[in-house]
Amino acid sequence: IIVNTSSWVDGQGLDLLKYCINTLKIDIVLVMGNDRLYSELISDVEAPSSNGGLPKRVVVKLPISGGLVQRSAHYRRQKRAAKIREYFYGNPHPERKGGPPSLSPSMLELRFDDIRLCRVGGTQLSGGLLPVNQAALLRPTRVTYVKPSTDILHSVLAVCHPLMSPDGSVLHPGEEDLETAAGAIADGNVAGFVYVTEVDVAGRKLTVMSPCPGDLPSSYLLLGDLKWAE
């Protein structure tokens, strides 16, 4: 098995990388042109205690091709914003540059009482901030419910697939067991994304932009840290 990982190798990204190495039982790790990452993996991945008695893993450092440069944070933000716009509006026809977009997103009005806004994870303390020999008590996949406010304006929200009860019926906000629903949200996939264009706290409703017309597949929305200024 060959696994191609992402370029997120700082903080939690490094923890996820190590988790993937252990879970997938990778025995050879190739690091291309990143001295710090190579040192981190050498000290941890090759340690006998990190592989649970499996054959020792090997970390190999490879040089990068000449002329390659690391993309700046500004460049990555620009590309991310362009991809978000493409998700909702599509791309103009290649023969009509500057023309209208190929997709027409729809606006939906959602009442606060009809949705459940959730967040996965939360504030986590790094190992350096914890007492000696103490581990963080909060699970990084812990699901919490968030009260809608103007703070979510311009946020990109993930739309969960419908949550199902044991009898096969669809659960709606207020009908679910919170612990069971939280587990289903943390372990499930998302159906798509919407963009918050307006929050009316007094009227207890928000307006979102959806890439397609019609009702959302479920009333459960996941909030992260991703913002987009259209």
C-alpha cells in the first residue's frame, strides 16, 4: 500500500500524520526535503514503543526536485478561496472568458429552531501546557452544539447526511438523543456545503447559499473555522 499524505505537518497535522502511520502500519516513510519533519519522525516513528511490537519502521529523507518552492500561506488562501467560489458558481465557459458562471446557487432561509449547529473538537491544550504526565481530557472529535449568532456570518458550513433512528426514521432537532447524535455526526460523512450570507438574530433565522435548489438533506450543520468573503 502506498499512501500520499497532505502537506499539513504542523501541530495537529503532525499528530494526524503519525496516527495514519501507526493505523495503516506503514513500514517505510519517505520525507521529501523537510528537515524538521524528518527529525520529528526519526525521533518518534522509529522509536520501538511507537509501533506496538511491529517490525521497525524506516524513515528515509529524499531531496526535492530542483526549482520547486514551498507555496506561501497567502497563495494557499487565494487558491482555497477560488475553490470555494468554484464549488458554488462553477467555472465560466472556456470559450467565454469573463462570462457568467456555469452554476447558479440558491438562497435558503433557515430558522434557528429547525437546525442544529454543531462543532467538532474545541480548544485543546498542547503537551507543553499540560501538567507533567497528564493527558488532555477533551477528545479532539468531541461534538458540541453551538448557538447561532452573528459570529457565523460568512462561514462555510458542512451539511450532514440525515441522522437515522433505530427504527429507520429521520431524526430532527429536539427528537434525538444528544450523545447518540454526536457520535453519528463525528463518524459520518458530509453531503455538501453551504455559505452563510446573513444572520438575523432578532428574527431567529439565517440565510445560506446552497449550490443546488431544494431543501437541505438534513438539519445538522457543522461549523468550523473556514470563512469566505464572496
